[in-house]
Amino acid sequence: MNAQSNFIVRAARWFDPRGRSLSTWGFMINRLTALGLTFYLFLHLITLGQLAQGPDAYDNFLKLTESPLYKIGELAVVAAVFLHGLNGVRIVITSFGIAVPRQREIFISAMVLGLIAIIIFGLRMFTA
Amino acid sequence: MAEKWNITLKIYRQKQGEKAHYQEIKMDVNPDENVIDLVERAWAFHDRTLTFAHACHHSTCGACGMRVNDREKLTCITSVRSVVSNGGTLKVEPLRNFPVVSDLVVDMGELYRRMDLVGHQPVNSDRAEAIQPEFRPAGPAEPGEDFIRLSDCIECGLCMSACPVFSSTPDYLGPAVLAGAHQAGPEKNPSLLNLVDSATGVWRCHSVFECTAVCPSNVDPGWRIMELRRKVVGDRIKTLFNPRKTAQVSK
């Protein structure tokens, strides 16, 4: 138990940005979006499970998806996909020893691209 | 006349078996002094029970690594001006991820043991012709002769302290050790590739690159870890097509 609680304390330091450089934000974003996307996957499977309870149950559930709160949730999933995916590309590239001295610039570019994509998706989702 | 600043030096204090606390000392300082000068003055004029490590005062021994305002620094080359403003607080703490022995001193024995494991040499020899002419020191060495020089890595442990993965996974070899393996040369000692090609080796690195950001000696551990990965993958591909190579590597 003590070892486990020590691990939790030590792992909590992953999310402490004090005295860290920009690339730690990349590390934190990847961990948080990965946890979010994993949670979403379970949620997605549960909602698909509504199909097994017949068309009425599924249609009733789909009505929920029209609420603004649900749309915000969907946008959060889109944001997580873009940020995790683009940051992931940076990590794959550098893991092959390519452009390692430029990883910071690649991270900034990836995040700017991601934010542009999120804004475009957000505008389409909330104005369509 | 030298510029004078008034700052508060906030020092982490912890003796074995005691609870950690901070000691605050108001000081008049010259902003161009280095942080280690302030720590020495705190010991000399305020509290002789303060424990800290230092030796060379010119970034060669790697003994005075500490966290200064949360950031890993070699305090002998970190000017006061670069980390605090006039009237501000300068916080010094021991390195993370190592057990605290006393106050600002940590036990880095595990790091040194692992550096030995990968065959890191504190002194290297370079062939005269391997050094670019503009960086070749003046001396009698001719092509074919060796220059002896200190290794870039001074084993200060700053990268191990800054690495969040080493923080949660103490079995991870860590950036200094992997960089040491890269510097030792897997070409000369192929068994090093087997050692680093493991869950606690190069594959545990999560590309945070804090190691490179804090390294005071331009070792660039992040780049070296990625280079090691490239060599490991290259070696694996080679062994697919050349079984004899497998036998050589696994020796």
C-alpha cells in the first residue's frame, strides 16, 4: 500500500509544470488526452450497447446528443484526437532520431495546427 | 562599484529522520555572483549545520547540482541575476528522484553504479584527426596520436532529477545512464545494445526532453537516447537478415 501510494505521489509529479520546459506540456497533454480517449472508448461502447435494447431505446438516446452539453463533449473528443495525434506524430518522428533538436518547434507547430483544426470543427459543429 | 541586490534565500532543510522545512535568510548580494556563493555564505555566516556538496566551482565536478526556483541547475555556473530579481526569493532544494542524505545533499550512488554498468568513462581519448581542426587544441598530438580529455557528461544528475519517467519508475536506467551507454559506444561493446533494448532502457523514455533542457554540459541525453533507439532498431533489422550477426551481438 505504501509503495502504491508512493507511486501515486511520484506519478502526480508528471502533471506538475513548475520548473519544467515546454516539452513537459507535450508529455502532460499526451497523458491526459490518452486517458480521456480511453474513457470515451468505454462510453462509446456503452452507448452502442443501447442498440441491443431495441430501436426505441437507441432513438431516445440519440435525442440526448442534440443537447449543447453533449456537443461540448464531442468537441472535447475531437480536440483530444487532434492534440494526441499530432503530438504523437512528433514523438514518432523523434523516436526514429529525426529532427530531435527541432522537437520543440515541431511541438509548437503541431499544437497550432491542432488548435486551428479544433476551431474549424467547433465552428462547424455549433453553427451547422 | 558592484551592484547590490537584497534577496531572500530560501533553503530546503532536512536532517535524517526529521521533517523537511525551509530556512529563510535575507541577504545583500551581487547579482553577478553564482548561487553556490550564496549557499556557502549561508553556511559560513548564518548556519554551520547546513549541508551541501561542491568542489570545483567551474562546472567540471558536477557536485553542486540543486533545484533553484524549481529548476535543476549547476549552482556554480548559475548567476543570481539569471534566476531572481532584486527583492525576490531564491529557493534552493536538493535534486529530485534521489534520497536526501542531509539538507541539499542527495545519495547518487545508484547513478554512479549504473554509469559503471554501461562503461561510461569520465576521461576519453580522441584521435587528433577526429577533432575538427578549429576545435583541436594546441599540442604535440599529430594524426594517429590521441588527445586525452574529460567526458562531456560530468555525472551531475540534473537530467535524472528532471526526468518525470525516472520519478515514477526508479528501475528506468534514466537519461544520464542511457547517454553514458551511447557515449561508451555500442559499436565497441555490442552487449550495450542488449542492455538498453529493454522495458527499463530506451523504450521507457517518453520523449519529454527535460534531460536535454537542464543538461549543463551539452551532452543532449534526449538526442542520444533517440540515437540509441535508431541503433537498436537497425541492429534488429540486421539480425533478421544475418543470423551470424545475432550470435555476435548476443555474446
